[in-house]
Amino acid sequence: MKYRRILIVCWILSGLLFFYNRTSKPVLVPDIVVIDTANCWTGAGPYQIPIDSIGTLIRYGYQLISNTAQYLGPNGTVTHSTNGMNCQNCHLEAGTKPWGNNYGAVASTYPKIRPRSGKLESIEMRVNDCLQRSLNGAPLDSTSKEMRSIVAYIHWLGKDIPKGEKPKGSGIEDLPYLSRAANPMKGQKDYIISCASCHGINGNGKTALNGIGYLYPPLWGNQSYNDGAGLYRLSRFAGFIKNNMPNPCNYHHTKLSNESAWDIAAYVNSQPRPHKDQSKDWPNISKKPVDCPNGPYTDSFSEKQHKYGPFTMMTKAK
């Protein structure tokens, strides 16, 4: 009797399930949506460089960007003209990383007039500007094999970008301005937590194992970028920090808040570093960016305010 009741219950449940499946609306399984998060420009790697005479030039350019100190540093094999840092210490992954101060838009936008010099600049001029500011060194002969190789590499990276266009992810991201001034004291605390293990508590970086160049570059002091470098502007450095630091962060997976990025930039750029004569920069001073830390200016804000902000009210005053 007991088993008979169980069979009857199972029969009833089976019938109900059959009836439900016949009368209910079918359950629609939605299509799987694949979200392409790799929506920023990423440069090609060295293994994609062609194997021909042009590729040889491009490959040498890649080496110069990756291992600048080996060729142009204090003990360089070509010249002894730079501070020992590598170009890719600022232009990450040899200028290919999204929002890593990359070269994505260089070939497509140069030559162009740059307000800082007030001149029509070629890629060669732009490269030499970096060598003199970020690497606190001397310019290369524009006809030298080294310069031709660097330019060939930059052109090769940007060969698929239409002229005049700037792909998303090129250069450095513009972070929103803080509602307050960037705070070096707060930045020091965040620097100790997030940056000092690589760059050193005194900002002197870590030399490479072979003694040539830096595994982690110095962020201040005599071997770091000078006060004429692009990263000496807080907006540039904050955007760079946000999407890349601490290494190996990227724009998909960031660790620092925008606020911390601004404050760390303020702390690092408040430290001593080499000085560059900038008396000929910004011939039209009305074109100066609001965060250009060196005067003169067309407004009444101080150099300190132009260095640390708050920048929003200053942009409104322009």
C-alpha cells in the first residue's frame, strides 16, 4: 500500500509537470554578450617588426627606446648624453601601453605647432625635447642613425592611425580636477604605502641588475627628469600614475583613487630635481596650461596655485 501511494504521487507530479511544460511560455536564454574591454589603442610588439632592411632600423629604434641608457646613458655605447633613465620609463612598454604615455598618436599628429615652443615641430624635434627634459640630456643629430631609428619605430607603431586622428588610449588620460588643491603631505603617505617599495623611500629608484639603467626609475634627485619635463605638470603625472601605478596596474585594473594619484604627483613633484632654462617656453603665455608650474602668467594666481591647484576655479577665470 505504501509503495502504491508513492507511485500515484509520482504519476500526479509527472502529469502536472507535463501540463506545465505544454502551457507555459518557453524560457528564453539570452545571448551571451561579450564586452570588448580592449577598446584603447595598444601598440604592436617587437616580434611583429618586419624582417627586412626597414625592420632592422625599426628594431634598433625599439632598442633605443627600451634600453636608452645602454646606448645614450652615462656609460652609453653611442654617446654619454642622458641621465641613465630609459625612454620607456616614461613611455611604458616601449611606448605601446594604453594610457601609458604611449606613441599612439605621434605619427598621425606630427608635424604640428606646439604652444610650448610656439613652433611647427617634427617628430625629431619632439624626441629631442624629451631627451633634454625627461632624460635631462643632450639632443641627437636629427640625421643620425639613432634618430632615424627612433622615428622609424614611432612611424611603424602608428602606421594604421589615419592622419590627424588621435586614438582612444593614446598619451595620458586627463583625470578630473580635484575640488581642492593637491596635497603633498597626503601624497607622501600614499607614496610610502604604494610607491616606495619600488622607487625607494628617497625616490632614487632601483638600478637594473646589469648596472645599466633603472629597473624602477628615480622620481626625484639629480638622475630624474628635470622641471621642464611634461610629467612635472601635475595633470600629466596624475593621469600617468592613475592608470599605471603601482606597476603592473593598467587602466582596466587600477589600485589608486584619482585623489591619491593627484596627491602622489604633488608629493613627487615637490621634491628637488634638475632645473632647465625655460625662458623661451610658451612665447604666447596665454597658451600656458593651467597647471604649468612656472610663471609668468596672464592671470593673478601664484606659481604655487598653478602647481597644486585647485585648478577648476582657475580654468573658470581664464
